[in-house]
Amino acid sequence: MLALLTTPLTATVNAAAEQTAEQTVEVSISGVEDPLLNNIKGFLPLYGFDGEAAPSVSRLHYLHSKSEEKIREALTPYGYYRPLISTSLELDGDTWQAGYEVEPGDPIPLAELDIRLTGEAENDPAFIQALEESPLKVGKPLLHEDYEALKRTFQVLASGRGYFDAAMKESELRINLQDYEAAVVLHFDSGQRYFLGDVSFNQNKPWLSEDMLARYSDIEAGQPYLAEDLQQLQSDLSNTEYYSEVTLDASPDSADAGRIIPVGVNLTARNPTRYTFGAGYGTDTGARIKGGITGRRVNDSGHHYTVEALLAELKYGIAGEYVIPGADPRTDAWGLRGSLEDEHSDNQDYRAASIGGYFRHSDGLWMKTYSLDYRVERYEQTDGDETSSLLIPGIEWTRTFPGDMDERIYPTYGTMVRLSLRGASEEILSDTSFVQPQIDAKWIYSFANRTRLIARGSAGTTSVSDFDQLPTSLRFFTGGDTSVRGYEYSVIGPTDDDGDVVGGKHLLEAGLEYEVPFAEKWSVAAFYDAGDAFNDSPDYKTGAGLGLHWLSPIGPIRFDLGHAFDDPPGNKLRLHLTIGADL
């Protein structure tokens, strides 16, 4: 039996006969906090005039007269059905003071829970879990949102898991104000579940073989319908370089008498060739231009290639790779690669050629690369140029969060960890033996006020039989835009008798930065960096400074003014300019 409970209403109205143009409204609400307070503000008719010019006197009184009713409406979704409300409206000078004192009372308890799940979903683990996790429990306060959430969950699960004939037979909230208790009635009939049938691929032009396309699908004919399997298939094909558009046709209207739905995948091929070009500037590299070409499809087995060339003030080079999809093209790939590079900075002077191959596997958390490269490098030594040839097996594991490339440009939270190990042996086509493990990490954390804390670090070590035979590119240097700011590029490291930096066996460096936004796209930052490349024991070089950062359409641009505390080799003040994603 339902009953309505009324509470005394205290209203004090002291209004002027006429309103002047200067009159404003001031609304005060007491006795409640968020989320109740916010909901009352949304329902309260006069709150829209808070701090604004007052409406006409008659309109003002009319809106005020609706206040108690609206406050009650605002409290019921949170289970408060017995509030005590006092209202007042007075003219104080040129300000209408509207006051509302609210005592919400006790939330109404849930005394009865009548939830019935019928049909094949009765034994479906996903529905059973939804029932177990629902906060609707007898004896607990009633929240309308919990009731609505369970209804939505049933409907979403039914749609996503193939119960296309499902129907909500009964859904009702029953409020008994006399006994001050509530009941939830929710009867849901899922009907029978549908199944997925054979997957067929329809390409607008002959592009990939049926065998290759089938390796993107985990759907087995006759399996229970799962929307997430369809979404995964669409996502996996959309994320390739092969297709510009991927649409799926798996409507229950096409189901046969056995409720089996055939799956049609419609594929629109991309342009087979993609060209890239870019220009930029960094204080480490100077001005630079870069161009590349990607062949998205070499054959119907999905082979593809990339060639990229770089020309900068301090270095230039060209690199390319030919990629062969693995048994599962979503996670595995084989590659052949080669490069030519020349660096002629003050502290690194070398020319190198490399050719090799790799296998790359993604397990969902880590991108794992296993490689073998043959490298020939000619580099400058104190007593003349030296040439070293090395056959280098390597392992690199990288884990980056978030995984989406667009989200890595300027993440509010993010991490990157890279573990690498490479080496060579004099016994196998190499001029020296060495082993070199390294770890690099970066961590980004945002606070409630949108400020960010950015920490990064690197550590590496080398065990080598003949250090003179270790090429420049495999030695450790530090200093520059992305390492220890306040110092020029690669000026920190062991030196020869002439004072030239020749690189070291070991590396330790770390940096901490605090970034404060002051506009939508602009922020300032303070940073402190420390590090050293060394042979025996570290002699850390430190730098600190301030930065101005702009989130441009092409990614973050950072102007950092660093001061080195060790001079030489540092600078009293050095400007660092970098452009690129945070992760």
C-alpha cells in the first residue's frame, strides 16, 4: 500500500511591491552536500538566477513556490523520501535572498528484491556475474541509479551476447511511505541465444588472400554470438595499413532457422603507397628534413615495406625494412632491415652500414623484438680512424601505456619501460666481444589541478673485451635535449688526452620535471636532470632550468632553458628545443 507523507512548510515572504532594474537574486542552500547539493541546484527553479538580475516579482514568487516540490524531486533518486524543507524569500535592499534549508532524513531501505531472469541467459555467466555485482541488496538504502544500472546491464548484455529476442517483462520501483520501505521488481526474459556463422570477406579489389584474411579472425562457425568478437575483428583489420574502411554485416535479420547469423566483412583498400615528409629543428640535431615511402601491399600475403631518409645538420642517413606478417599477423611479424648513417657532431663522428633481420611479437603488454644485425662502422679515434665489424644479436622488450599512439602525444597518465640486451662475440664474425644491457623508463602523473609530474631514467652497462674496438654508436654518451639539459649534445662522457669525448662503458641518468598549465595549450615547467657516462665510477653532471611548453597541432613543442652546474662541459644557460610526443 502506498501512502504520501507531507511535512510542514515554513515560508517567509517579504517582497516589495515593485521591482527595480538593479534587483538581483542570491540563492543559498544549506543542510546538504554533494551529490545531493548539485542535484538540488539542477532542479531548483530559482538557482538559474543566482547572482543574476531578478525576473519580474510575479515570476520570482511563482518560481519560489515550486521550490519545495522540486527539492523533493531532486532527493528521491538518492532514496530520500522524508525530507524536512524550510524556504524563505526576502528582499534585502536590491537583493532577493532565497534561502532553502534541507534536512534529507534517512534514505529509504530496500525491503524486497524481486529479480527474475528467464530464458537461456539464466545460466549465462555474464548475467549471473551482473546479478552478483549489483549493489541492490535487501536492507541497503535504495539508489535509483543502482536499479537503472541493472536494467541497462541486462539490456546491454543481451544485445552484446546475442539474445536478440530479449524483453523486459516487468520493471518497477515500489515506494511505501507509510512503512517507509521500498521494493524492486525486475523480470527479464532473454529468450534464446543466436550464433555466429561463417565469415566471408568482400574486398572492393583483389588485395589480400582469403587465407591471409582468415588469420585476422578468431570467430568459429557455430560459436555463440559475441559482439566483442565482431568488434575485435573490425578493429584488427582497421588497424592495418591495408584497408581504409572496414564494415561488418552480422544482422540477426539474416539468421537462418537455427539462429545462425552469417558474418560479412566489407573491405575498402587503401592507396597502395603512402608518402611522408617532415621538417623540424632540435638543438641536438639542428635543422632537419625527413621523407619516407611506405608500400602498404607488395603481394596478397600482406608483405609491405618502409624506406625513410633523414638529412640534418649533424647527421644524415637512410633506413628501410621489409615486413612479412607472421602466423598471427595481429601480433607477429618477421622483418628484414638495413641502414646507412653518418653522424658528424663535435663528440660523435662515425659512418656505419647495417643489415639484418628480426622477429617481433606483441603479447598485449610487451612488444618483444628479437634481432640479428651485421654492422660495419668507421669511427674516429685519438690515433686515427678505426673500422669495426660486429654481428650483433639483440633483444628489446618495450611496454608503453597508453597503447594508442594518439593518446601518447600528451598523456595525463602514462608509463614507458624499455629493456634491451645486445652483444657480439669475437668467435662469430666480430672484431670484439661485448655484452650491453640497458633499461629506460618514463612515468607521467597528473594531479587534480592538471599539473603533471614527469620522471625518467636510464641505466646501461657494457662488458667488452677490447673497448677500442667498440664503435662510437655502441658507447654511452649523455647531455642534450632529452637527457641532461644545460649541456650540449653528448658532451658528457670519458675524454681522451686531447679532451675529446670518446664515450663510456656505463650510463646512469635521471630527470624530474613539474609542469603547470596556465592556458588551454600552454604550460610552464621546472626541471632537474643529472647523469654521467663513465668507465669506472660516475661523476654526475647536473642541470636545472625552466621551460615553456606548447601543445601544438603537430605535438608538444618544448622550449627549455637549462643551466649546467658543472662548467666545463656545461653551459651557464642553454636553450633546448624539442618537438615530439611525450611517450
